[in-house]
Amino acid sequence: MTPVEPDVAGLDPAHILAICAESSQDEGVQGERTRDGVRVRMPSRRAAWEASAALGRVGYTAALVGHGAARREVLVPGWNATRLDHRLTALRATMHRLADNPLITATAAVRRVAALPVSAATPEAVENILGESRVQLCRWVDARAGICAPSPPVVLPADTGTAMRVRAASSCEQVISDLIGRHMRVAEHAVSLFGTLRQQMGDGRAQNAAVRRAGITFHLNGRSIAQDSAPLMRPAAGAGRSDAQPARSPGKPRRGAEREFPAPPGAAGPAGPAPSPGRGGPAGQDFPAARPSRRP
């Protein structure tokens, strides 16, 4: 990824390039700051379309530029307040899903380990399952709320209202990152417990006991991230109403969570607003059974 200088008008090229690189899984994307905004060169037309869609979901105004086969550049002239509002709604809803169901990743990971013969449940196999669980969880977040860049924009737009939205989105991304980390810590502890408990009782009882004990351990370690982030879960002034509901007790997953959590990535057009966060995609009880195609 070729860095370009920060844009004094409110665009952070490094943040834009990070979104484009993640959308295409190509670290070689290049960009430059022009008088019209930040222009990013993608390896193909399809990659440019996907980058434009990803940037739109994050809250930017983005459009394909060029002609014919050369139409593989994306121009980002600025932020879009309406798209930022859509994204804030999606981010808050995603935060609630993660906070409401802290045991769902552990449950799925333990089930996958339990499906292996005891001789095949090696440390390497378990590590692979946990790694794939993290990737699948991150992909679910990307599909619901847009790509979360490794670091927030260091340059903010001059408009106060838009800058507030950008800051709020970055704060939500950090909370989501913390919640994913919490999911994975619970999953790792549950899988470790299951390895010991399956030697003492049947696999079914061992699975339930491992997940329950892991949940208790982390619940007793302090206040939940959902409680700490309560102000972020309320709509910001001027950002519209969020459709998310108050967080539930972390010890009790919401009914039907396994059928919608996590959803597979969906396709989004480059010019449209973010999809409604209230619609969950299909997911089975064996999540995350599918082998991911990319890393977070």
C-alpha cells in the first residue's frame, strides 16, 4: 500500500487506502491526493467497484472514475453525513448483537472441537478453529457495519457535525474490536476447559459445562463492555434514531441468535446507503463452520 500525504480538507488518505486494501485483499493499492480529493488506483474494475462500495458503507462519498477498461480508479472527494448516519446505526446494532451474545462464539468453537475425534483435537487443530472463528466473526462485522480500519482517521472534516459523526464511528469501531476480543477470550477458555472436561464426562455435558464456566469466569471479572459503552449506543444528536435495543444480560443469548449470527458477507453497491442493520443473514448452529476465504 503506497502512502500519500494527509488531506488538509478533512480526508485521511491512509484511512481510505486501508479500506480499499481490505476490500480487495490487495496491499499493493496506490493513491494520491488531488485537488478533487483522494484518488485510489485499484488492480481491476471489479476491485474498484468493491472499494467504492466499501468506502460508501464506511461513510465516504466515493465514485468510479476513468473510461472503459481503465475505469478502475476510485475518487473520494469527502465524507457524506447521511452515509455516516447509516453507518452509526449499523455500528450500534452490531455492538448490541455482540454484547447480547457473548457465549455464541465459544459455543460454536467448542462444537467444532467436539466434532473432531479425540486423537485429531491437537493443539494445532484447536488453534486453527479459534483462528477461523475470529476471521468469521470479523467478516460478520464487516458485512453488517462496514470495514473497520486498523486505525481511525487522523484527519477530521472541518464541518463540526460531520467530524462528530466520524469520531463516534471510530469510537464504536474500538468498542466492537474490544467485544470481538472478549468473544475470543471466552472461546479460548471454553475450548481449553472442554479439552479437560471431555475426559471426565460425555461430550454433550462437557460442551455445556465448558461454555457455562467460561461465561461465568469472564462475567465475574468486571463490568461488561456493553455497560462501559452505553453512551455510544445512544443516537448522537442529529444522527437519527437507532433501532438497537438495550443490552441484555451477558449470560443469556438472545432467542434465535444462532440463526442470524454471524451473517455471511453481502454485496453492496458503490452509491447506495448501508443496508439496514436489523436484517440478519442465514447462519447455522455450527457457526463458524465455513472456512473463511480471507483474514481480518
